[in-house]
Amino acid sequence: MNSIRWRLIVWLLTGLILLALVAGYFLYRTARNEAAELFDYELRTVALSLPVTSEDGTQAEGPGKADWGGLAEDRLVIQRWEGNNIPQYHNDAALSMPRLTPGFHDKEWDETHWRVYGMQLPDRYVQVAQPIAVRDSLAVGMALRIIAPLWVLVPAIVMFVLWVVSKGLQPISAISRSVAQRSYESLTPLSFDQPIPSEISSLVNSLNDLLQRLDQAASAQRVFVANAAHELRSPLAALKLQLQHARQQGALGGDSTIAGKLEGRLNRLIHLVQQLLDLARADADQVDITNVIDIRSLAEHVVGDYSFTAESREIDLGLVGPEGPLFVHGDNTGLTMLMVNLVDNALRHTPNGGAVDVRLSNEPNGIALEVIDNGQGIPPEELEKVTTRFYRGTDAVGQGSGLGLSIVSRVAERHHARLTLGNRPGEAGLIARVAYLRSVKR
């Protein structure tokens, strides 16, 4: 049983049941003692009230005659001896029980336990006995009548225990929900509207301390990546210029294959450095997404920048959407990186002569951006993996670094939007959809 909730419920209910049993036992003992006192008094009353009988055994008239008030004689054994120890009277329930000394006695006779009371009077000796089982039966009945209302309250007690346990574990549930709903990249301290109980405040403090140390480590990593990528840009650009100059001067010899491979590797390295810079910007702590940006104008600039690349491969690159500006809240740099990486990724995976469409649509929940290509698409089992940093699919083409879609996902998350990837139904190609950017009415 690994659940704290069920442990508390089981232990509390078990404890309540045990306490109820102990209380029932003591109630029974108390009722039995009270019943014993009551029946002892009854035995004495019967002994004192036994009518005076004549010599022939019939009841005599006069003040000695007593009405027992409907007392059930079958519960009593009544015996009477004359002064010379001669049995004179016994009721119908009487047995051949021997005469005992005056006072109260517990006697086992004829396989039955009896409570016996004997009284010596001036002219006779009276003995009255009663089965102890009668007393026990009355005691059980009294105890059950007392406990019965408590058992009626058992469902209410169970519901109360469940409510108390649920109420007591609410802070832990709140911590669990807060951690479960948080993004894996969010390292801000945990905070709650309600005061945290002292029993779990140390846990929350430890978690916040861990998050703070992780944030410091992540910040140091981002700074290192940004600085390293920034420092690599200049020597890489200079190296590319030198390589191009060497090719123009013929310093690399007549074999252009080697020069082409060197330039391809160099372009891939430059692209990787640029994406590392974009990733560092996407991970930046301070991002202002309250600025108003014309997302259509931004898309036109990105499509225009990639038009030469598309034309060189005879790819039909176009922008589809409503005419006029589409204003959204966002960060200009971040949204530019998002579109650049989506368009660049689509062009890389679209064969020569294909088509790439950038679509903007004004929907009730906000602005949706789609980049649709007619490449080979992504295997369904890899759709959830391609947004992981440095992950490249098994069928990936080109010299990508596996960071493009990760940057897009991060920027979309910063803008409270969502990136979804899906293959085109019934035909080849990929649909990358970012929904929904918060639109601004003007």
C-alpha cells in the first residue's frame, strides 16, 4: 500500500473500529454490573415478598400475601423451608437445588450457572435463584441499545474520515499538480496561494532550492552556448571567404569535388552555429511578447528572403492568407526565428520542383500559421521526437543539425501557442502548424 491517502484511511478506520469494539466491551461490562445489581435487588424483593403459606401449602390470606407485579416466575427458582428445615414450598420452575447459606452465591447446578440468594427469617428460610444467562442477555441487550445509535453514525464517520484525509492531503495534491502542469523547461520556484503546512514546507523549500540551482546551471549553459556560437561566427565567415577566394584563384587544384565538400561542411557548421545562437535567444529568460506585430508582413519578408533559394531549386514558395495586416502579440525576433526555421526546414525536405505554402488564417482562438510542403514527410512514430534538440529522423536529408523544430517549439511555447506536426492525408508532405498566436483587433 504505497498511497498515503489509503494508509491514513485504513489506519483511521481500523482505529475507530477497534475503539468501538473496546467501548462496546466496556459498555457490556458496565451494563452487566448494573443488571447484576438490579437482579440482586429483585431476588431480595422476591424473598421478602414471598407469601405466607398454610400447613397444607396453600397461600394464606392476610398482610403476608404479595403481588409480584407480573414477575415472570419461570425465570426464578423459589424455595422455602420451615424452621425445622422441612421443605414447605417451591414454584413450578424449582429444581432440587440444595439449601445454601444465607446471602448471595454463584452456583453451578444441573449444567446451568445460577445466582442464588438465601434469607433467614424468624419462622422460615427462603432461597431464590436465577439463571445468570438471564442477566447476560439483559446486559447484551442494554449494551446493544446504547451502541446501536453509534453504528447508525458509522457511514457519517467514514465520510468524515475521508473528508479529513482529503482535506489534509490537499497541499500535497497542490504540489503534485503544480509540478505535473509545469513545463520541463520551467525552473521558476514553486508558489502557492494558500499557506503551506509546516510539515511539507521543507519539501517545497528543497524543491525550490533545486530548481534555483538548475536554473543557474541552465543559465550558465545558455551563456556559454551563446558566447561560443558568437565567437565562432567570425572565424567561420572568414574561413568561408578564404575558401571561396582560393577556389577563384585555383589554389585548390583542378578537382572541384574536394572544394565542394569542404564548402558543404563549412556551410553546415555555419548553419549549426546560427541555430545555436537562435536556440540561446529562444531560451532567454526575458522575452517581451506584449509587442504588437503584423504577422503577415513578417511572413512576407521571410518568404521574400527564401525566394532565391526556392527559385534555384524550382520550388514554388508562396504565401496564402487574408489580405491586409494580421496583428498579434509577440516578440519580433522570436517569431522571425520561428518562421525562418519552419520555411528553411520545409525547403530542405522538399524535392526540386516541389511546392511550399505558408498559410495564415484568422481563427476564433487566434492566428494560425501553417507551413505545408510536399516532401517525404515524417514517419508517424517520429512525429513526437523531432522537436527534441539534436534529433534527426532516420530518413532526414540535407545537412541539418536537428535544432530547427526544437527552436520553433520553444518560441511557440513562449508565445503561449502550440506546434503540431502531421503528414498530409492521402499524399506526401508535412504540415507544421502553430496555433494560436494571440490576435489584436485594430
